[in-house]
Amino acid sequence: MRRWQSDRILFGGDYNPEQWPEEVWAEDVELMRRAGVNLVSVGIFSWALLEPAPGRYEFGWLDRVLDLLHDGGVDVDLATATASPPPWLARAHPETLPRRADGTVLWPGGRQAYCPSSPIFRERALALVEAVAGRYADHPAVVLWHVSNELGCHNAHCYCDVSAEAFRAWLRDRYGDLDGLNAAWGTAFWSQRYGDWAEINPPRTAPTFANPTQQLDFLRFSSDEQRAQLRAERDLLHRLVRQPVTTNFMIGTGVKALDYHSWVDDVDVVANDHYLTAADPRAHVGLALSADHTRGVARGEPWLLMEHSTSAVNWQPRNVAKTPGQLRRNSLAHVARGADGVLFFQWRASRAGAEKFHSALVPHAGPDTKVYREVCRLGADLAALAEVRGSRVDAEVAILFDYEAWWGVELDSHPSVDVTYLDRLRALHDSLWRANVTADVVHPSTDLSGYRLVLVPTLYLVRDADVAALHRFVAAGGSALVTYFSGIVDEHDHVRLGGYPGAFRELLGVRTEEFFPLREGERVRLDDGATADVWTEWLHADGADVLAAYADGPLPGVAAVTRHAVGEGAAWYVGTRLDEPATDALVARLLAEAGVRPATTAPPGVEVVRRRDGDRSWLFVLNHTADEARLAAAGVELLTGTTCAGELVVPAGEVAVVREDGTVAA
Ligand code: GAL
């Protein structure tokens, strides 16, 4: 890996000059300078212009764009331009088009219409990368390379014959022989035994539930295929250019198909795209979760926010615009949680095409607008925050996250459709957010020794080694909380026998003999006054203390929340879906037991996060409320230059960043 280094916080966005006549470009650069833009991503969807016919490259326009940007002092994150193949590829090679599980062909005319396993696509894409990298390796504007764009956004799962062949090769590699595959897939069931590799296909639309391990392996394979494209382009770039290489991940907006924890070593710096769900009144908490997860994927290193929006997007049912100040709060919330760059989609709002109603840094109405003025203010803010760059985010809590567990738990024919992977993750993270406690969202194989508390939401599929590591963490004095439907299966999606929650039984000191999922809308009460829904289970304490039991519902008197003392620490289990106040109360008890304190105490709705670099620290305070907030903080407020001696006042909707001068407020 090459290390990413920059002496400033990056600021800019996707720049698509090919959508505009050249007269506009000079104005673009002038407006970028005024806003303090220092990095733009160029060429993301330019394949059809750069290679208008097979093997015929036209770089003149890109030469002029890069020179103009360089003369204007704007650096470039240059795309390999492979995100969307030109129409000529599908015409010459229809077998490069992806297919859905039911055989539907996905045609060109949108974007990303290629089969991720297509050797023809790969060959043409790498030829383009070679041409682009060869031409611009030494261009002084280029400081970063951008592989493809959101790999797998629209074509993550392809079920065509080319993919089937690649899937078989991937399975041979994983299992060696058919006996291994038949055992792992449990093909003794429903007459599914395979006698020849050629009989195996992707889990195409079938009369009923497809084999769950086949589905799980296909999800693994599909993530690996996208990753293979990243690695192929990255390897070629590493041979041809000296700048670092990245691609934009989609962590935290519900994208499930790509196992980013396994991709992190394939990029020189982690970059992420995040878009708010406008209909969600707590979208800013979802933003925090995305950022905490991106930082977890980046193993705590600073990362880049490669895309978000200045205001509305175009692809939700109702594309709500950002209110004044929201752009700034959203951007600085990412910086608070470890981003060293804030970029947007896109520089200038398009006149034509499917994204013409997507916001941009320069809206259709031009620069005399709320959006462009806020963009300029943000540019000044980020310049004032330059010293924060490279620092780390303080976090004493880890939340374990595994894409494979997500894939597994949401397979079909399970006890309840209401058990979904993100539900408890979001609930626990939300409780921590309200408590102003920052958590890293990390893979279960992460070294946990630096944390005080580990939360384990719905880790349905878990490996033995990760369970053992969690056990060691608790025995050494840590606290852990495991939620229901965790530890149920091994990596082949085979049930761990002897009682649930399987892999975690010993650590938690409990044994469940039967699940009792609740009916839609059904609620139960606990004997401590809490309410819960979705899930209950016939749980026996087997060494653990019972903290709360059901007062009604199908299992009156049965344990719902337990705590098991293990070595120097404790492992807690919650066997039902607690309501929000009960979740907050449980999290508060865990934080107290683990000795975790908030970044500082703040009024509700005021978000506080600390970044630190050795002895230096910075407190980010984001006021999401309609009232002025006052809280304890001492130091210099970087955005206003004022000193706060003990008390910081943050107006409604505003953000403050305090250099704490060695003093720690909490
Ligand atoms: C991203 C994509 C961009 C643009 C944006 C719109 O998924 O990378 O190219 O489409 O969404 O929100």
C-alpha cells in the first residue's frame, strides 16, 4: 500500500466537464477557486468519449481540462473511466451484458451494464486504464487515481453463463472437490447432490427457496468478482503511476453486496460515498453510523468522503432539499468522525440526463444561491481545520459488523422476516449517539484489546476464532453485549447444535431451547417495565444472572436479559427486541460498567466527537437542534477564532470545532 498524504483537508467533487461546452470550463475553474475547491474527480463516466471506437483513443479534451485545472491550482483525482462501458462494447459482445436471476438481460442505456466476470470487459477496461495511466502518469494535476466508480452499485450480482463458469471456478478453489462442496452446501437435502461441476449454477430463480449455502457462496463470489476488478486496475496503476489509488465504497447507505472489510488492503486510502435518506428524521445519526463504519473499515486511519450531496438527490421517491446550514453540519460531521476530505457529487448540476435534478456545488440557478454560498463557507471552514488532518477519532467502544453475517441473517426461510441485520446495529449505535459516545464499527476479527466495551448486534454467522477472541477480551476485563439471533450458524450456514445462541452459549452462560418470534405488531412486557417486540426465546440461564424476565407474552417468567461474569469482565445477552428507552437504559448500564464516558456532556441533539493526535485534541460540536447549546469546553474555536474558557456556546444548527490545547473537557 502507498500512504495517502495531504497537507490540507480535501474539498471538491466529481467534475464532468464533458457535459458542457468548453467556454464553461474557465468559469468552472474560477468558481472552484472562489469556493476553495482543491480536488476534483475527473473522467468517471468518460469511457465512451475517451475511446469512441475500439482502440481509438481521443484525449485532447481531457488534456485541456487537466491543464486548465492545474493552472487554476485545483488537483485531480483521475478516474480510470471504466465505470460504464460504451455502447459499442455490448454491440460487439452481447455476452458482456449482465443478467438477473430470472434471465432478464440488463441493456446499455443506463450505466454499469457489464457482467463483472466478463473476460472481454476486463480486457477492454484494462486496455483503457493502460492508455489513460500511460498518458497522465506524470501530469502535475493528478494526485490520486480513482478506480471505476462504486463498483457493484448496479451489477453486483450477475447470473449469466459467463458468471456461472466463473462461479464454478471460484467454488473449485474454495472446496477443492465436489464432496467438500456437497457437505458444505448440505445437498443431502431435497435431492440436491451434485455429481459434476457443470451441474452447478448461480442461484437462479428456482421453484422455491434456493439452497442457502449456495446463496451465501454466490454472495461471497460476487463480492470477490467486483474486488477482482479493483485489484486488476489497481495492480496496473501501481505499475504505471506513482500516485495513490482509491475507489469509492458505499458504506452505510444500506448497500449490502460488497464485503468492504475484505477490500481495504486493495486501496491506498479508503474513500466512501454517503447519501442521506431524506425521509428519515434521524438521517444525521445514520450519517454518523456510516462514518463510524467507514473509519472501522479503514482501521482507524483517516479516510475521504468521496461523494455526498450539497442538497437533494434525484433517486429517492421525494428528494428533499437540505435546509440552510445542513450541508455544513453534514460535511463537518464526516470530518469529526475521521474524514480528511469532503467531496460531492457533482460540481455543476447537469442540464441533461437522469441526474439533472440532483444537487451540485453550482446549481442550475448559478452561483448566486444558498447552495454555492454554503459551499464557499464550507471551503473556508475546511481551510481553517487543516491542522486536524491526520488525527484519529477517540473511541472506546467497538461494534462488530460482518457483511457475511448480514448476508446470512437475511437469507429466506428464517424464523421471522422482522429480524434484519441493520435493525439492532442502528438501535445500539443510536443509543451511543444520544449518549455522545463514539464507536468504531469493525470486523469481528479486529484486535479488540484497545476497547472497553464491545457490542455484538445480530451476528448470526460467526467464526470460532472470532468468538474465542471476544471471550479473551471479556475475560481480560472487557464488557460485551450480544443481541438475539447471534452465533446461530458457522461459516457454511450450518446450525451450531446444542442450543442457541450456539457459538456464544459458553461466553454468555445461557442456553435457548426454542425461538418464539412474535406476531406482527405484538408486544411483550418485561418485569423491569420495559417493552419489546419482534422476538422472544425460551432462554435458560446457565451460569448467567437474570436481569429481566418476561412479564407476559408467550414466555412469562423466562429470562430476557442476562449478565455473565467471565474472568475480569462480563458478557451480557438480550434475547428480545427492546424498545428505545430500554435500549438506552441497557447501554447506559454497560457504559457505566465499562467505564466509558461521553466526549463531553451536551444537551440532547448536540453531537460531540473528539479527534486526537498525540497530546493534541479537537472537540467537534454539532448542534442539530433549533436552540442555542451551551456546554463545557476550553480552548480555541477554530472556525471563529474565539477562545472559550470553560463554556462553549453553539448557535442553533451551527458547528464549532475547539482545539483543546491539551485540556480534555470530559
Ligand atoms: C452515486 C454515484 C454518482 C451519482 C450519485 C448520485 O451513487 O457514484 O455517480 O450517480 O450517486 O447521488
